[in-house]
Amino acid sequence: MQPRLGHISLLDLLFLFLLASSCSPLEQDGGDGGLSESFLRCVASLLAPATVDLPRLVHTPSAASYPALLNATIQNLRFASPRTPRPALLLTPWTVAEARACVACCRRHGVTVRARSGGHDYEGLSYRSVRPGGVGGSRPFAVLDVAALREVRVDAARRVARAGPGATLGELYYAVARESGGGLGFPAGICPTVCVGGHLSGGGFGPMMRKHGLAADNVVDAEVVDADGRLLDRAAMGEDLFWALRGGGGGSFGIVVSWTVRLVPVPPVVSAFTIRRLLRRGGEQQKQATLRLLAKWQRVAHALPDDLFVKVAMEPKLDADGDRRPLVVFKSLFLGNCSNMITQMNNHLPELGIKPSDCRDMSWIQSMLYFYGYTNGQPAEVLLDRTLQPKDYYKIKLDYLTSPIPMSGLTGLLTKIVEDKGGSIDIDPQGGRMSEIPESDTPYAHRRGYLYNVQYFVKWGGDKNVSYEEGHLGWVRGVHEFMTPYVSRRPRAAYINFRDLDLGQNVEGRTGYEEARVWGEKYFRGNFRRLAMVKGEVDPDQVFWSEQSIPPLVVAIRNGQSESGLVSDS
């Protein structure tokens, strides 16, 4: 593992010297005023006074700017309540230098840091805590909002792009397609408002993952602000930290201020289809045919040619009588034209009965709009709208399948799906390139043998009443419980970008590596230990902390002496 102090530049040494000499200790009066005044002095000492606008950069709960800025990208309205514990500081840097100063001053003041790019963390941990700061020994926390760091630069000749963490996937896709003349793409998710920062930090599913792997598998460099406020690229940070950043989850190792990604070739024409099967009341024959189709799809979808991605979704839909019935949806992306896609489908899944009228030819950039639900030829500029996704109340859980769900399980899912009007279940195939990459190459360990991921989603719009919320939460947790016999075991695997506090959580000052294994090994399997060792190397004081940040593990060296004495694991 690389030494923490390797590759320090003269600029970094000067930065650390100014931090040590210029910042006064945190005032102990316990009020916002003391923290904010001392913090402002610290930040001002590290930045050129003529270039920094401190009221624009640092916001406390008493500031008029604070509520609107905090709420701007809270995507899950469950956590927009006044009862939700809020950050002691909201920091909105416009430059990397400002981000560095903010991290350094947080460390100096005993304030933990949470990074927010687009606010899509499913448990809201990028902008809220479970317990208020200062309760039970917990430290106050700051949210460092990197939304303004959103520049995207594409080098089509070298097939790379560099994106700030605040850039959305839609902005990245648009820039890549425009600068490459439609010849290049990037394998990542289908929601255009999700930001690069969080998506790449956790892995990044998408409809091209069977061909090109996860988004994180295609990261070739990054710049990160570490716990000391230093700016490190791949060469300076070393391969252990670079490994951890590519799928170890946001909020544990530093603030990534730029990602450099490998772009992939895409054909001038790709194709897609959406096939819907509504199970009508009394249609037992239709139901059995649909169950047989689902069973066949499970046997083949993970083993299809890598160019072909076919997923399944289930959702409730009202029939003509107003009754809630199961709707099964098959949705596909093929890296080729409709004629070739139909040939492949007829070879591998003829039971679906794909016809030419079911399929659409389009460009790759149009397919990203199509998968998000824009199917009527909307212009690519729609991807630049950062407000496309409406805010909502929701809860999401996820499983992995290592073997097909039996008929009894599929029948149960069709029963469960109509029990909540806001519920849905998505099943995405893996296989292909996902199975070829060794599980130790990145922190994302669910590779060979993991056939599908299963996503359970529930939203409830304006049902703000707690009793409604508990009912919806009960549904999604009940479906997750129902699936226990059919999903991966030892451990029951999960995915860090579908963060789920039901799996377990840190309590500051009381949760170490052994306790965190309860949830950490579900996300990362055997890679969790290596992640904890990297954490022990780069952030043993846990400047970057949350209820599911990686805890530090410091392994005893051969002479029996621990490198920091924080944790010894001999």
C-alpha cells in the first residue's frame, strides 16, 4: 500500500503549513456563530481574498441561503422533513481550491464531511444524518456540495472524457455524442439527472454493462481531495486508493473532483423494444404462459450475446374495470439494428414473439432517452435538463440472483406487485463482461455467478402521513423478505449505490471494522476488508464519515506494531 505522504508537492506542503499556522481552534461556545466565524477565518486564510466570496461558499443553518440550497437536490422527500438532522455547515465550492480549503478546515474544526453531487443517495446520507450532531459523542457534519464542479471535456481522438462530480449522466452522454459525432458512448445508468460523482463511486449499472462492464470499470484516472486537503491524481494517490474510489461507495475516502473515463465505440444504429403483458382477471391460461415466458427469460437473458440486454419489470396497472393487475414489461437494448436484434431474439427467446413493429432503430444517444421513458423522438437536449426527475417519497432495496427464481417465487411476485399501487420490481441481467472481470479488480464483487440483480422500489407521492409511509415501507420490506429463499446467500448480497440502512449502520465512536462487516460484506464481499485497510491508510480519523462509510482497519505489521494504533488485526 502506498505511504500516505508519498508524492506531496511543494504546493501541498505550503497548503498544510498555512492550515496549521492560520486556523484557530474551534470555539467551544457550542453555537453556530462560533463555528461559522472560526471556519470562515480558516477558509479565508487558505484562499486568495480577492477571489473568494465567503457568503456564497459557507452557509450555516441561520443563513437565509441555507434552506433553499440544502433542499435543492434532496431527491427523496422522506428526508426533507424539518425533523431530519441537518448539517452544521453547507459548503458550495465553485473551484477545486475552494473544495480543498473546505475539507482542510472541516478537519481542523472536528467537523466530518459528506459529499453531495446530485442528491440521489437513496438513504439521503449525502446530506443528512440519522442522529443529530453532538448527540452521543457524534461530531457535527458538513455537506460539501460539488454540484458546481460539472465541467465535461471530451477527447474523442483518445476516447476519453473528463467530468466533474456535479455533471449529470445526461450532460456527460450529450457531450460524448456531440463531440464524437455519435461514434462513442459511455456505459452507465439510465437516469440522466444522476450525477457522475455518486454514480461512479459506487459502480454504475446500465444497459451496456453486459458489453462493457460498469461505469466504474471504465474509470482510468481521478482527482481526489484527501482528508488533509491535498489534491491527488492517480499517480499521486497510489493504486490502492484509486482501486477504492472505483466502486467503494461515495463518502469514505475523499472528495473526487474529477473523473477521467474510457469511452466505448457504439454503432451508428442501435435498437430497442418494449413489450408489455397485462395479466387480466380470470386469465389463468395467460398467467401460466407469462410465467413460462419469465422462466425461459431467466434461463437465457444472462447468457445472451453481449450486445443484447433484455430486462424485465413488474408493476401494478389498472385494468378496464379499475382493478389493479400485474403488468410485466420486457425492455431491451441491442447494439445493432432491428433486423439483427429480431434474429437474435428469435434464436434465443422466440416465446416473446418480437415483430418488426415492436422494434425501433435509433442512435445510441436516443436510446438513453428511450430507456428513461422519452420514446417519442424528443431531442437529445432533453438530457441537459437537470430537473427531469420529479422528487418523491420512496424506498428501494436490492438483491442478487445466483440461480433462477422458481415458478412459486415468480407467482408470488405477481401477487405481491399489486399490493401497493406505487410498487415496482426490476430484474436486470448481468453476465457477459460483468462475469469476465475478476471480483477483486474493483470493490464491486458481484461478478461471475451473479446472474441478475433485482430491484424492489416503492414510491408514495403525496402520502406524507406517517401511517401511509409505514405501509409502503412494509410492502417493500415484505417483498424483500419474501425473496429470501431465492436470492444470494452467505452473504445476501447488496449494492452500495442502492444504499439500504436496513442492512446495518455505523454509530459514531462505537462501530469498528468487525461490527461493520454485518453490512459491509453484503455490499463488497471479501473486498470489504481491503476497503477498510485503505480507509485506515488514507483517513484513519474518519474525516469522511457517515452511517455507512467504510471504517478504518489498520493491520499490524510484522514487528507487531500497528501503523497508527487505531485498530490492530494480527
